[in-house]
Amino acid sequence: MSQVIDLCANSLRNLTLKTKLLNIKPTIAASETKYAALGIKASLYLHPTCKDINGQVSADEMKDLYQNTFVKSNKTRHLYDSIKKSSPNDICPFCGQRTVSTVDHYLPKSIYADLTITPLNLLPSCADCNFSKRAVTALAPQDQTLHPYFDDADSDQWLFAKLEETTPAALTFFVRCPAHWDQIKQSRTESHFKTFKLAQLYASNSANELNNMRFHLQKLFAADVSGQLIKLHLEDMAETYAANYKNSWQGASYEALSASNWFHTGGFN
């Protein structure tokens, strides 16, 4: 953290702000330490708000520092870029679907001025997830969204889909957490799912997937009207996606489709 502050300070032409920034360095470093401790305990909602750091630097000044120095300066831009590129395959860690295009403040910079340039608080994100979360912050442990740096919610499956026997067929998505998870973790996962509007996103994506697979399923059905070839194909696809990521919408989709005799025997049409 000390290096980040020094690099930002050395990028400033405003000598007054530079001096103030260096003066508050211990406070920002202490906030980072507190943030890390709370993150490990899944208790970031307890981090105190801060709109004025030591009465010296305001939230607006810190926002300006972030937008016009941290993000743009030749001395610090590599830090921003490394955070933005840190998610595997450049996929947004919040929705697990769209491409990372921005950096999000997990605790919003408008009310946590002391965390504005703290790397632990800066997360790669797609624009839609960043907008969905906006400056909303949790007031209770169960209201917190999942934090990619601290929370491991993907060791177990929690995302599932239900097939709607309509014309055309459709899928709806829901959260069903493992029974061995504590209630707070279950509630946080549900809050994450709701905050980032994942049910709508995945339903839209799956509708397109169902349309794209129809021709292939028709060929399989022509070869075996019992639907067994279709069932085996869908089971294989479900297993393939689950092996890569337990909570992908594709895996949940194929799992639901493979379990439906109605779908195997003509419902896909």
C-alpha cells in the first residue's frame, strides 16, 4: 500500500495535495490492514465509512486522485491494468459470463475514501455488474455480495436450473446452497445472485443456447426417436461444463435438460 501511495504522490503536480496524501499514508495503510482482516472473516460490512481522511483529504479529492492519477498516470497505470487483467480468461468474477471491462470498488469510494486506491478493494468487473452494484453497501452480514479475493463459493454447486415445458422450452435459474453451508454464506450467495441480476442474464443466455442446439438435437432424434442419444449428449455436456466450473449457467442448463424425458423426446422442438 505504501508503494501505491508513493507512486500516486510522485505523479501529482499539486504539491499541496501531494503533501496531504503523504501525511495520510499511515491512515490508509491501517485501513488496508483492517480491510484484509475483515475480508478474511467475511465481515467487510463492518468497515467504518470514511468521507474525510484525517480532516485533510476529502472523498472528492480521493476520487479525483483515483480517476486522474491512479488510472491515468504512467507511474500507476500498470497497477490498474494488472487488477483489470487479474481475472482468469478475462471473465467477470461477479457474473462469471461477461468480459472484464472496468475495475469496481467493492466498498464504494464515495463513502470509503480511505479505500479508494487500496488494491484489495479494487476488483475486475464487467460494466454491467459494476453498474448493478453501484454505490450500494451492505448493512448486515447476509447482505454482502461475494468477494472474489476472499470468498470461495465455487467448491460446491449452488446454481441450478429448472426446465419450463413450454413452446419453445425455457430455463429458469435459482440458488440452492449445500446444506452444510452456514446461513450467512447461503444468504450472501443469494444476495450476490440477486444484486447482479444473474437469473435474468442466465435465462437470456440459455434461450440463445436452446435455439442454437435445436438442429443438432433434431439430427440425434432422427437417429434414435427414444431420445437416448439426446440424453447421453446432454449428460456429457453437463459433465464437461461442471468439470470446468461447478456454477456455470451452461452446466446448470445441461443438467436440467438431461434430466427431462419430455425434452429428450421432442420437447426441444
